[in-house]
Amino acid sequence: MKRIHQFAAGFNPGDAISNEILAIRTILENNGFAGNIYAKNIGLHLKDSKTVKKYYKYKYSPGDLIIYHHSIHSTVSNFVLNSLAPKFMIYHNVTPHHFFESYDLKLTHYVKKGREELKNLKDKFMCYFADSKYNQEELNSLGFSNVHILPIIYDFQKLQKKESVKKDGFKNIIFVGRIAPNKKQDDLIRFAKMFKDYFCDKFKIHLVGYCSKELNLYKEELDYMVKFYQLDEHVLFSDYVDDDKLQEYYQSADLFISMSEHEGFCVPLIESMFYEIPILAYQAGAVGDTLNGAGISFNQKDFLKICELVHIILKDQDFRNEIINSQNKRLKQFIDSRPESILLEEIGRLQKR
């Protein structure tokens, strides 16, 4: 049996890249491939310690193939480059370092170096995948060749719609994403302040996502913003949640809103489409590629206009339905693209070389 191994700098349950790694593993297993997942940093929330192994425990065997996921600098990249196994890379983009500079210089260094080392990764892999046109264009601009688009491989079977979800009388607005400066949870708090003052106080905005220890300073800043603006009953943080709890958040949501200023794909947009939640998102990075005309996107953070739009979306059912219909079409388009077939076709080509 052929072995196809996946390598990444880190593996954290619930993280978009980690979820894709698991989805790819399932596809590979269903198609007769064995293989392990290797990483340097392994999240504390991982229930099964056998799911991921430390990268340096990998031992090459003839016939092995490696998939390397790049999103930040780590010693994993050099380890993969030095392996005898044929390999290809999936590029998830690297968050620009300026977002982190005020909060953690170690993390700033790693993302800065992760972007700088792209030039060393050029021409070292048999092919390259980017999970959005935005990511593909970045690699092309750096002189990469043989870059294909491989949309995020997502396991929709893990998503379930429950028959009914209890409502508490509040409008529930949701954002899903790790606590990080590029995700701009601070702008979501500013939105909440204005929305409460001028439009409605019967709402909650749920910020669903964990905070790594490197960004505790940013989380403290967010906590003080909530206290200063007296939004304790309106802005709620969840930290890490498992899949069941995440589905509860989605199914109780009346709106998904994103102020994020850097996205390589933004998986929660696809999840929101699945749960038929109207989407309002700042168009940054690959957000435009992922939405592809669905939902509503905006290019300027005019908070008053954003509040007005949110108010209309929450009140006007016909407008909501129009948004949801556009998202349903986009979701079908995404599912019909069958990214798993793109992956398997490339693996087949590599095996023939």
C-alpha cells in the first residue's frame, strides 16, 4: 500500500488547516492510501494522541509521497525539503507580520520568516496547490510555476442541522475564527457599540474561537474594550469549542459578520452558507474568491452604514432570503467543484513520474 504523509507546522483541532488535513487523510484512506500526519506543534485539545506525530519521527520508505501545508515558518519545512520522498505543497497563505507586531514579537518573527522563506520553497516541489485564486496569484507573483487551485477540502458529513434550536429573544450575530489581530475582533466590538447605541440592544455577538498564549495581550485588549463600552451582555467569547457546540452556535445565528483583514480562504463563510446564515463580510484577501458574488461584502468600514445594513438584514425577511439564495448557489458551486478529485488526479500523475 502506498503511503502519503502530511506535514504542517502545527495541528490544532478546530483549526481550518487541521480540519482539511483530516479531511484529506479520510479521502486518502478511502482510496487505498496509508499515511500519517506530522507536525511540530500539536494542540492541547487533541483527544487522540495517535492522530498526529512529531515530525522528526517520520522515517522515509521508498514509494512515500509527502503533502506539505505551508502557513508559517517552522523547522518542518526544511525537514520536508531534505526528505527523499517526492512532495507537493499546499499554500494556505501567511498572515502579514504587521498584524502581530504590537502583541508578540516571537509570532511576528515566525510569520515574517514564513513569508520570506517562500523563495526557498520555489522549484523544490513537484507541484504547488493554492486554496484560492488570491493565494495562487501571490505564488505566481513570486515566480512560482505549476501552481493549481485546490479549493479547501471540507468534510460536509460532519455538519448536521438539528430540527429546532431554542431562541432566547435576542438576535444572535456570530463570527468564527481564532482570536487574532488580523481577524479584527476589535472592529466587531466597535460595531457592537454603535449598533447598541443607535439601532438595537436586543442582540448578542458571539466571537467563537480560541486564543493562543502568544496573543493573550490582544485578548486582554478586547476584554477591556468590552468593559469600557459596557458590552458585557452583548459581546460573548467562547474560546475553543468542539464540533457539536460550534454547530449549536451556527444554528442559533441570525447573521455571520466578518471584519477580518486577511484571509487565505475563510472556511466559516462556507459553513455559514451550509447553515443558511446571511453573510456580511469585509472583502479582504480571499474573501471575494470564497463568496464569489454570494452574501454581502463591503470594501470600507463605515460602521454606521454597516449597522444600518445589519438592521435591515435582521428585519427584512425577503432581503434575508435573497442573500441566502445567492449563498445556496455558491455552496452548490463549491461542492460541485469536487476538490478531492483534483487532489487525487494530481497524486495519480505524480505516481506515474
